Amino acid sequence: MKTKYILLTLLIMNSMYITSSPAMPSWLKQAVFYQIYPPSFQDSNGDGIGDIRGIISRLDYIRSLGANTIWLNPLFSSEFKDGGYDVTDFYSVDKRYGTNSDLVELVNEAHKRGIRVCLDLVAGHTSDKNPWFIQSQQADANLRYSDYYIWPAFIPDDISEWAAGKYIPSDAPRGNYYIKNFYACQPALNYGYANPDPNHPWEQPMDAPGPQAVRREMKNIIAFWMDKGVDGFRVDMAMSLVKNDPDKKGTMQLWHDMKGWFAERYPEGVLIAEWFNPTEAIAGGGFHIDFIAHAEKDNYTSLFFNREGGEFEPLVCYFDREGKGELRTFMEMYSRHYEAVKGKGYASLPTSNHDFQRPNCYTRNTLPQLKVAMTFFLTMPGAPFIYYGDEIGMKFLTGLPDVEGSRGEDGKNRAGTRTPMQWDGSPNAGFSTADTSRLYIAQDPDPQRPTVAAQENDPDSMLNYVRQLLKMRSGSAALGNDGDWKLLSDVNRPYPLVYLRSAGDERYCIVLNPSDKRVTAEFPSLESAGANCRVTTAAPAKYSRGKKTDKVTAPPVSATIFKME
């Protein structure tokens, strides 16, 4: 009886541990992230590839936007078969970008300006040229890195074709196959199996020595860079670490354990998941932030993906002039995650990123359209993430060739969203002094391509609109990261999209109409004394107050922010 009581107590404590979440860093309440793809941002030495010293030279620009945190895609030593996500040494900066000292200088210079710096942690795999993997191939199974990877003797007969594709043939003395994560050059690190099959001796449990050693290695990497002043990490494909873990309970437990260690040692550090399921990542795994973006089932493709011709799925999306989109799919999903993580972390909506199309793509390509989309991104709850160049409306380019693994196994063109930043009207748009033929990736050839310089002093530009929104957001608890959110419009009448942001007595009503039609929405009265237009991208929407219902009428392709009095 006593044994049963102890087991029950442990189960209850474990359940509480999984669902509780340590306090968030205090600065996250005001955080606005700016994502930089390092080879594409600024080249300082004329070799055609962006670098750390180039980023340092642009810190004042980043601060001028209203962004206060940088997320850098991988800077570590790499073979660049997958844009730096095939790491050969987690403890050194790749020479194309500079040195470890350059990165420390970047962190110090950013901190002087009130900007924090987060790195990208590729936790799930390495390059096949990583010394760990090279040692792991040896026949002796008792070397330091022997069990950092997974070495099956055969491909089981009872697995799917997709799962079998993860088994990569090998002539290494250690085994006939290794498990990859994505490309064959990216062997998966061994965090163990949630449900190991006893007939598959390579499927080690999560508490086996090999998986535990890999966890310690990840802690060492995190500590190495955090102790040099870095402010946190975005963890690449955080949900993919534990194998045979269909309900993600093993992976959530792993990250919750890691988060406990991290929070104790670095209470002001941030952990950002690439999980695409905030409920699992934040409420379960203890991360501070997770994305609702382009991948997995819970995403925002129904709002933004409109690309045809094989670049991305040919969807009818909500943010399109034709006004044929729907809201139910996104809103039901978003509401579920928003309620699950509220007070624990942020379900964030990035403007785009290095893996999928920018807002400026296909038929969504005019300044009014892009302003409407940006209004959505910068007035929703959670920490905003602006992908470099989206603040000036850089275009997603189609038809580009594969560059350092940019065209993934799914055939999607990731190169089109990784093109060099457009600073001014000089050659290569101020990105590099190299000959154009030496740029590591093609730039937008349009002579009218948007640039920072062209928009800097234009009060109606995209750049200054972003600055206006971020300034307004920073001065408002209601519009900020922690302000409450409520959908006001009816998903069955999707245009316009109307929602309320509030904190205490402060309330803002946001009205978005991406369509080229004049549209109206009615909703229960907000019982306000007045609705003052604070921001508008066109002629402002008309707000009519009533005793039982309020009504807004929005002009075509418009965004209006009302402050409710």
C-alpha cells in the first residue's frame, strides 16, 4: 500500500512539473525581435557574404526601428550543406562570419544600445563532418562520442516509407545505418527513444548514458555562449529530439528538465522554440516563446500563403485583394493556443523567416497591402518577430537555384527569402562592395527594389510605418506583448477582421481589410464614449457606436487602429 502511495505521489508531482512554467525574463514583456540571416545582412570585407562586423555596423539602424532583440541564424562552424544548420563545431564561429571575439564584440556593442542577442541552437543534429560523428563511426562503442548518434543494424520491416528514409546506409565500422534528421549530411543526435523497442538494440531509452551525455553537451554549449554575454537561444526543430515520441511527452519532459537548469543558472535568459505548437512547447516544455508560422498542422498558411508555381502550396489566403479567404481555421487554432499559454509564454507570429515566403509575394505586392499585413503582425499579442527586410517590403524572389541547401527535400524555394538586404541605391544595394557575380546569393534585380535609404525620410513609407507601429506598441500595455486579445468580428463573415487589445481601462480596436471591397462588421457594443482613429493606412474605417451593437465599415485594402475612450 505504501509503495502505491509513493508511486501515486510521484505521478502527481511529475504532472505538476510538466504543466508548471518558471517565470519569464522581465525584459520579454517589451521584447521586439529582429531576425537576421547572417550571410545576407551586411558584408564588411567585400567577399560577397554577410558577416558579424557588418551586423555591428547596422546596430543603430536596428535600434531605430524599435526592435530591441536580435535573433541570429546559425553562426557556428559549418559545411554549409544546409545554410549553417549542419554544424561542425558548436564552440566556434565560422570563419566566413568572423571569430568568437567578433561575436562577443557584437553582443557588447548591442548591449550598449539596449539590444539583446539570441543565437540559433541546432540541438537535434550535427554535420556528418563533425568530429563527434567521425569518432562515433569507429567500431569501439565505448569512446566519448560513440553513443552521441544512433546506429541501427537494419531497417525494420514494420515502419513507414517516410521513417525508413531516415535510415542512411553507412560503411562505417560502427553500423550499417545511421539515423538522419533532414539531409543525409545531418545525422541525428541521440536523445533516446520514448518507447524503445527491445528488438532494436540501437533504440536506447532517454535515461541511457548516451542520451544523457548528449543532454550534458547541449548544456555545455548553452553555458559556453551564455557566459560570454548571449541572452538566449532559438532552438531549431525543438520538437524533434526524442525519437518514437508520438505524443511528445518525452520531448516535453526533456525540455522542461533543460529549462529548469537554464532558468536557475540564467534567470534572464530566453529559450525560443521552433516547435509550431505553443501548447506543447510552452505549457508542456517550458519554453518562453514558440512560433505559429508555416509548419506542422497549427500554422498561419491559411492567412498568408498565396504562392503558385511550385514555390509554396497554391492556397487561397485571407490576406489577398480578392477577399476569398476564410478566418475560422486560423482563429480556432490561435484561440486555443493563446488561452493555453497566456501568462506562461508567447505564441508569436513572425512576419516571415528564412524558410518561407515574405509578405511581399505574388499578388500581395503593393504598399497598402503590405501595411495591412504588417498591422496584423505588430498589433497581435506575443513578442513580435520581424524578419530582416520585411520592414521595407523586400520581395520574395521566385525561381532561384539551390544555394547551400536552400531548396529542401520538399522542393520549396527558401533562397527566395534569403536574398541580401537592400540598404541603398549603390551597387548591390549597399550590401557588399564585391562584384555582383560574387554575391553568395542573387539580389532582387528590380531597379525599383525597396531600400532603407529611399524610405528613410518618406513619412508614408513602409519603414516609417513599422516604426510608428512599434513606437505605439511600446507605449501601450494594451497593444504590448501581454495585452489581452479578443476577436470581435464573426468568422462566418471574415472581412473585415476586427479584434480588441486591452489592459485595464486601455482598449484598442483593430480593423483590417485586406480585400479590395468595402466591408462591414457588427459586434456587441464596446460601450465606449468614443472611438478615436490613431493609425490608418488609407481613409480610416468608420466606427458607429450603438446601445447593443457597434459597427465598423472599412475601405478597401485598409487598416485602422481605434483607441476606445
